[in-house]
Amino acid sequence: MESRFRVLFLITLVIMLSGCAATKNLFGIGDDEAPPPTSEPPGQVIDPEVERREIKEPAIDREDFEVGAFVGIMNIEDFGSDTVYGIRFAYHVTEGFFVEGTIGQSEASLTSFEVLSGGARLFDDRTVTYYNLNLGYNVLPGEVFIGEGRAYNTNFYLIAGLGSTNFADDDRFTVNFGAGFRFLMTDSVAFHVDFRDHLFDIDILGREKTAHNLEGTIGVTVFF
Amino acid sequence: MRNGWILEPSTTIIPLTSRLSAFSWSACLLALALLAISPGQAEAADDVLRKVAVADPYLEMHTGPGRGYPIFHVVDRGDSIEIIMQRTDWYQVRAADGTEGWVDQAQMELTLKPDGSEVDFARATLDDFTNAKWEAGILAGDFGGANIISLYGGYSLNPHVSVEVWGSQILGNFSNGWMGSVNVVHETWPDWRFSPFFTLGAGVIHTSPKSTIIQGEDRTDQVGHVGAGLRIYATRRFLLRAEYKSYVVFTSRDENEEVEEWKVGFAFFF
């Protein structure tokens, strides 16, 4: 019954909108108004000399995107620590804010129970994969000095976001947060040190709990 | 059903394919994003640099592209500089003596082209919020009691009407899934800073029960939705977005399923 009302509502909405569109040009299709009458002769509208200069100018190279890879150690709560590796992609919206997407993969080791019992495994597929969509903020921009004549730009950033972790045959809603240090070796190549905590709910060991999965990585990224 | 979204009793047991979903999907998305962006880079790799002349009494060069980096060099009025690259609102420039440093947008706006005309260093404004062609964003929220994470891209046909493509992952206590949809968005007042919109769309939803649930099967159904929301211009290219959508899942059973969704997130336009 309720869905019949929804269909009715949809039909009414479509009719109303198309009616509005016909009278008020609500969809903006076609010209809003008739073009203003041109009083000048058509020959003087365009100045060819200025136009040609515009075209010759090279476009400014924008380098707001950052792409790279990372490797490190990830601890899966109750399942030991193992190597983690992944890729990272970021877009710098302002000098402070950036959005980042990461994809990573690690392995879950055996729990103490699995080791001591000597056989019975809780589950077979031990691969852990995750993706995250994050918002970061460069909270402490700065410079570091190596020796007397070299200065490098750096950023200490805070980052948090949402994503999904595939672990023990299920996709798990994951919240992650952490901090990182970006060291710009040149203006376009950066070295990263990152620490994150990935939180998800898990009930594989009997009762449901929130697992903290700590991750420490180093990585290299390129701006383009 | 506390946090269930869909808990469907059934006797069939079908092996789960969720392993494939998260990793390979996101890898594909990333690869696509890279492909889409790389052609622009080739064009930018031009040896000829854009030259401008300083029109202000002096131009300050900073050691880095951001607030707080110290000024280490100044270029006098009338001298010319070359622009190496731009990062957010900062420009890396090279002075005639070869010194390289970063100049902020406000100072670059006070430079002149070789022919003496003003340079247009366009900074995104509310006007671009209304008229920008492309938009992409990330939203998260609640989908009938489950968590949902969504990624979308949109193209504006005109300031009022745009078309969007959405990809979502749904993570519940009892079942997981993904959803892909296409929708049309209508903004009645696109020039407002708080711009309300209405949306209509259709798509496909895939559901699979969690491995700890013994009963249940994978399902793929069609969905239709109506919704409304608000786009809020924040700053530069940033906007905030909040929306409500009401979904009808066209199941093969006797009754269609109805799901309500609330989401908030951010997006940027270009």
C-alpha cells in the first residue's frame, strides 16, 4: 500500500516539475531570455591581436595531486602483527586540507589459541585488505635542516576517515584516525611516516568487541 | 531488528564473494582516477614557462607553499618572474637571478603579462560553485540501520540540472552489500550559498549476509529512489552536502522493501 503511494507521489512530482519547467524554465534548458540586441557592427566585437596572445601562453602546471606507496607493520588485534603494504592517493584542496584514499593489504597471523591447540583454525583466509577515505589537515607546517646548507619543507598532519576492512570472510565498517609526517625531498617528491589506528567491530572470538588495529608505515609519494 | 538493514530468512547457502568486492573495486576506482588525470600532466610538461612582471612595489618569495613559511627573497617592481608550478593557492616562481620560491595568490594577482595587461589568477568563488561542470565527493551515513560509505561524481548539464553516478558500500550487522545508481539532481536556486536540491534515480543493489549468519543468500535487486538535500558552499572548491533518500528495493518476493537513507559528507567542484 505504502509503495503505491510512493509511485503516486513520484508521478505527481514528475508532472509538477515538468509543468514548472514549461512555465518558468526551471531546468534551464535553452536560453533564459532572448539575447540583447547588438548595436555594434559585428566586425568590432573581437580583437584578434589580444586573442592570439592568450593562446600562446603556456598553462601553469598545477600539482595538487599526490600518489604513492607505503609499507610497514600492522597489528590485527588478537591475530599478531604482519607486514602491511598499500597505495595512497591524495588531493590537496587548500594549503591546509587534503582528502586521501588508501588501499592496503596485510596478513592475520595465528591467535595464541590456534597455536596452542595445534590444528583447529578459526578461519582459512588470513588476508586482510582495507580501503579508507580520509580528510587530513596539515596542522604543523614547517622546515627541517640537514647540515648547514640544506632546508626541507615538512608537514605534520592529522587525519581521520571511514572505510571498510575485509577480514575473516566479512567486510567490516572501519573508522581510522592517526597522524603523519610528510618530508618533501624535492618540491614534488615526499617521504611519509604514518601512524594509524583502524577500529572495527568483530565477534569472531565469541563476543562482539571493538578491535584496535595499529599500523605504522613509511612511504614515498609524488606530486603531479 | 536493531541494526539489520536486511535479514532475510532462507534455506539456501551460497558461498560469499565479499573478498573480491572491497579490494578489487577500490583498486579499479583508483586506476580509473589515475587514467583520467594523466593526460593533463603530459600537457603541463612544457619547457616554456609563463612569464609575468611584478606590478606591486615588491614581490615576496616564501620558502614553502603555506602559512608561516618565512620570506627569504624579494623581487622589485618591474622585474619579470617565471611561474614554475601552482600548488593549491601558492605559486612556485623563478626570479631573473635564478632564485626559486613560493608566492601566494594575493600577490600573484598584482602581476602583469608581458603586454602590460593584468593576469587572471582565477580563484574559485561562489560563482564557480553555481556554474562548475564537474563535482566529486564522499558521503557517509545510515542506510536502514546499516553504515553506508558513498563516492559520487556529477556533471552539470546547466546550473539547475546535473547527472550523478554513485557507488556505495553498505556495512550492516547482519548483511553487507554494494549499490550503484544513477540519478538526476534538480537545484531550484543554484546561486544560493545554501542550495537545496531534489533528486530522482535508479540503480542496482547487491546484498550478501555476513559469514556469522548461517541462513541467507546473495541477492541482486533493482532500486529506485527519491530524495532531497542541501549543498553548502564552504570555501574555495569545497562544499558540504547532506541528503535524505528514500529507496524502494524491487525484490522478487511479494512485497517491495523500503529503506531510508541519511548521509552527510563533503565534495569539491572543478
